Amino acid sequence: MIQRIATALVLIPLVLLLVLKAPAYVLVMVAGAVALLAIGEFLKLTTSYQVQPLTGLTYGFAALYFVFVVIASGSATVLVESTSVIYGTVLAAALAPFLFLTAAMRRSDLATGYPAAAASTFAFGYIAIPMALLVEIRRQPAGAIWVIYTLLAVWAGDIFAYFVGKALGRHRMSPRISPKKTWEGALASILASVIVGVVCFEHATQLSRWLLQVGLIDARSGMFGLEQPHLWPVAGLSVVVNIAAQLGDLVESLIKRGAGVKDSGAILPGHGGMLDRIDAMLFAVPVVWAFRAWQLMQ
């Protein structure tokens, strides 16, 4: 537990500083590196399912995708950059199964081709795309506040689920997949995300002014005046974000349990692998991105 807390105390400020201060291309590069690490851990897990993954090709395809996102993020016009990334993401997602299946055709054992291509396609959609969408949220107007909200809502939910579940949990939520998760912890997690989300946006203007004063954001990245959303939609969004985050955690637990392992890796002391740390975010980020896209179209 001490090791877990110490790692979190180091990582959380670094993540927040990176999200707030780093240029767009640096943020994309870091997101890409995190995605590649998580993809590597995922592909290693698939070997326990008797899959012989297309590791090198999957790395290469995901890396090229993030190179494209870096190039697109260099546009001075956010609308042009966002549209380019969306079109590029759709194209990459459509091409992925064909690319991986074509590569699998060269294998001597054809029975291994489809499982390998399926694993690579899933890895790209499951990990690479959500990490790119996180960068897209940051690039939007008031992006700093929306990313902070996303991170805090997921983190708060995770913390409250753990401690409340451990202290008060009596009813197991999914004993076959994650025996320690309880309905009491899940409800506390939702409540925590809603409270954090409402507080975050209730004080978004003050937070934006402070971040602007200390030089962590520019004026466009903060939330001022009429940009602040109503709190009831934020509360509803927080519920959906939390449920998505909990499902993301359960999905990764399902993959690990099927593979017969406790953690996806050991890169983060006390926290397991990179995939263990971002599993909830992989489901929560697309929810926030979709909400922001809907808002900006209004």
C-alpha cells in the first residue's frame, strides 16, 4: 500500500503538469508512448490465450497513427486539426483489420492468422484511439479544465471504490472477474465522481484564473464566463463517465483473469503495468470526448 501511494504521489503531479503545460505535439508523443507500452502488455496477455500476436506490425501501425496525430496537431486551426484527426482515426480503424489479416496470410500455420489479426485490431481500437482522443479533448476550447475533470472524476471514483468497498463492502459485484469489487464500492465510486465533477465545474472559473496566473495554461485552455456548463448535465455526465470507467476496469480484469495473471505488467511500483493504470480511462475518455463534440456542435 505504501509503495502504491508513493507512486501515485509522484505520478499525479507529473501527469497534471504534462497535461497542462506540455505543447500539443509533446502530449501526443507521451500519449503514444503510454499507448505502445499498454499495447505491448496487452499483446503479451494474448499469448496466454494461445494467440501468436503480430507484435511488430501492431507497434508500427499504432506508432504511425500517433505520428499522424502529431502532424495534425500542428495545425493552427483547432477545427481543421480535430476534423483531420477524426477522419484519420476512422480511416485507421477501418484499415486495421485488413492490414493485420493481410499480414497474417503469410503465416505457415493459417489457424493462427485470424486470432492474431483480431488481437491487433482490438489493441488498436481499445488502447490507441482512446489515448489519442484524450489529446483531442485537451486541444478543444477549455480543454485543460475538461481533461482535469476527466482525470479527477476517474481517480476519485477509483479511490472511493477501493476504500469504501474494503470497509463496507458486503455484496460482491462480479466475483468471477474481480472478487474484491462490491456494489457498495461501486455506488460510492459513482457518488465520488459526481461530487468531484460538480465541484470542478462549480469552481472552474476560479481554477482557470489561477492556472492562467501561474502560467500553466493560456486563456483559450481555461473556462471563463459563459463557457461554464450547467451543473445538472455535468452530474449526469459524471455518472456515465464513472460507469464507463468501472466497466473499463472490469474488462481489463476479465482479460487478465482469462490469462491467469494478476497484473498486466510491473512497470509502475505498487500499481502493476501501464494497462492496469489506464484501463478505466480507456472507457471514460471516449464518453467525455463525445459529450464535448456534441456540445461544440450546438
